Amino acid sequence: MVDVADKLAYFQAITGLEDPDLCTEILQAHDWDLELAISSFTSGNQPDNPSIADTSGGDASTTVQSNSDFQDAVERSEPASAGPGLAWKLVTLPISVVSGSLGLISGAIGLGLWAAGGVLSYSLGMIGLGSNSARNGESSARLVSVSPAASEAMDFVAYFEREYGSRRPNFVSEGFMDALQRSRNSFKLLFVYLHSPDHPDTPVFCERTLCSEMLTAFVNENFVAWGGNIRASEGFKMSNSLKASRFPFCAVVMPATNQRIALLQQVEGPKSPEEMLTMLQRVLEESASVLVAARLDAEERTNNMRLREEQDAAYRAALEADQVYLKGSFPAFARERQRREEQERLEREAAEAERKRKEEEEARERAEREAAEREAALAKMREEKALSLGAEPEKGPNVTQVLVRFPTGERKDRRFHSSTTIQTLYDYVDSLGCLDAENYSLVSNFPRVVYGREKLILSLKEAGLHPQASLFVEIN
């Protein structure tokens, strides 16, 4: 039984899988042959060489369908400690991305073999049995390797700096899973940029937005940044996992459980630096309570571990003092004073731990209270807008029938006076509470017309929506 537990723990450490049931099934399928199971796992999940077509713009109907498919494909769930106001989505990562860090292990082994090979080559050279230095150099170079994911990340950073200069987000030169772990350890969110080199909007977005001074400074200060080229293996797999339908594509994620990530924000299509900064600031504010709670938990675990170590050291010191005292070489009053000082120190540390615990509870209660207040304000706003609509008019020559379709597929229809403004239609959509997003537009299909801010004061008749209209909600 001990052998089975050891094999299970070793398999989890090598593969990076956290689910013990999944690891047990894999090992059972290989008759608990650890070497065979690891070999099968790594060889069965090597990244392919993807060849993808450019996803630059299609027509409006295609774009709307892609957004709808994205909403349906991503699994929605409530995390254990969700940030207030966030539309959380749990995205399952490909197994090849999760196992990409195995290359680090092979790199470490290769480094050891390189060092041992160097010593052996030098020894053989001293007695005239070594090969020429050029061949030795090539052989040694092949032994030192990094993971394919880290190699792709280094290539992307070098390419991006070569194309757009040194003022850029500090993209880490490591695979996605290592970047995710870095963000977890530093209690920051992970900023993801997927680069489509052939998309017509990419150069302008990179030069004017992604490499702008204020956005670069904000991302480097508050996020861990990772970038990937969609024509490389890991960038391609991440674009599939995040269901990127338009480029340029950015996202903000944080670690979840069972090889999943929580998708907090996605930005598709070209955006100005101001728009990007606004969205990133909002996500950072809404997830602040989650990051603070994670930091407090980690500090509490560290403090508890240090306290236990200090208590163990104090206990050992007391035992040694007792032994010395029993031998007659340690005065009784000195031993009593040492015990008293140790007790006072432990009481101070306990009081400090209690103070930190109370601060953590107050922070959580404050976050919950703020979330409840925001929800109450939103409900009140919806109620006020619903009351401002008044009663629905009966059918008549001056009455317009309006059908509104939402990204989820849900439909709502209502009658309005033809003199009603476009702003009233937005108030109607807000009052329904069917949307998590606040920034959206009402759009007609044929012909495609966006009824944005400049048309809010037009009546339905002036806007050409009388006697009936079919609109859909497009998330901005």
C-alpha cells in the first residue's frame, strides 16, 4: 500500500496533475508501471504543428454567431470565493499545455548529463581518447534543452521586441502553466495576449495600444504578462481553449482548480489604450478582494509554520536546559526566567496572529458588504427603469412592435409608441436584468445598423424601426 501511495505521489509530481483519481486511473491502466505510465502520458500529449488560417473579419452575422458559440462553449460556474461583479468562466486547459512543464524536468536532467559528459570528455581527452572539440560542443549543446513551451515563449518575446521595440509589456519567457504559477505565487492576475501576425489590425494595435507608455506601465505594475503567437503550438492551443474569435485578442485570467483557469475578462478586436486601461482597472478592482484573501491565507500559513518551527526549537532548547540543570550546572532561577520569557514570546505571537485573523475577517466582511450594496443599487436601477417605461400600449397604427434578441438566445418583445426614443429601448433592456455586461449596443441585422450614442434621441419612427423591428444585443 505504501508502494502504491509513493507511485501516485511521484506520478503527480512529474506530470503536474492535481486530480488523484485521474492519476490513479492512468496508473491502473498501465498496471502501476510508473515508467510506462509517464512515458505514455508525455508521448501522447506532444504539441502538433498547427497551421491556422487568418481569422480577420467576416460579415456581421458570422461575428455574432462566433460570440454566441463562445458563450455556449465556456462552462460557467461559481468559484469558491468569486470577486464582486465578475462574470466568472472556468476554462479547461488542454492536457498538452498542462504537461508542458515536463520539459523543465528533461532540461534539468540534460544539464546534469551535460556536466557529467564534460567531466568524462575532459578525462578521456587527457589520455588521448576524446573526440574533436567541435563534435563535443554539438553533442553537449543537444543535451541542454528547455521545454518546447518555454522555447516558444522566448521566441515570441524576441520577435515582439524586434518588431515593436523594447517598450512593451514584460512578457515572461516561459510556458503558459509556468506563467500561471508565477502569477499565483506573486498574488497577481495573468494578462494574456494572443498574437496573430497576419491580421491587418495587429501592427497598429501593438504599436499604439499594447506598447503605449501608460498601458505598458500599468500592465507591468499590476499583472504577470504572457504572450503567444497563434502560429506556434501553445499559442494555437490557448486560442482554441479561450475560443478567440477576433484578433487582436487579450484576456485576464487567474488560476482555478483541476487544470482550469478562471477567465475574468476578454478583449477581442482593436481597442485604444484608454479603453484597455479602463477594462483592466475594472477587473483589477473587482478581483482585489480575492487577491487580498489569497495573500492573507498564504501569510497565515507561513506564520503558522514559522510559529511551529519556533515552538519546536524552544521545546528542544528547554529539554537541553533541563538536562543541563539536572547535571547541576544550570541555576534554577535562570531556567525559570528562560521559561517565563519563552511564554511571554508565545503569548505575543498568539496575540499578533489573532489580530491578523480579525483583520482578515473584517476585510472579507467589507468585501461582502460592498458586493451586496452594489447588487442592491443595480436592482434599484432596474426597478426605476421598469417604472419609467409605463404601461405597454395596445396595438395600433402609432404603436411599434420591437423584438430584442440576447447573446444567450433569449428573446424579449414589447410594444412602444412610435414616438418613443432609442434611449427607452436601452432602458427596457436594462430593466430586464438579462445581461451581465454594462457596455453593449442594439443592432439591426438587415441592413446592419448600430443604434449607438449618437442615435439615442431619435424616435423609433425617425430611426426607421416603425411599425416593427428586430434587434439583437451586441456586447462591446
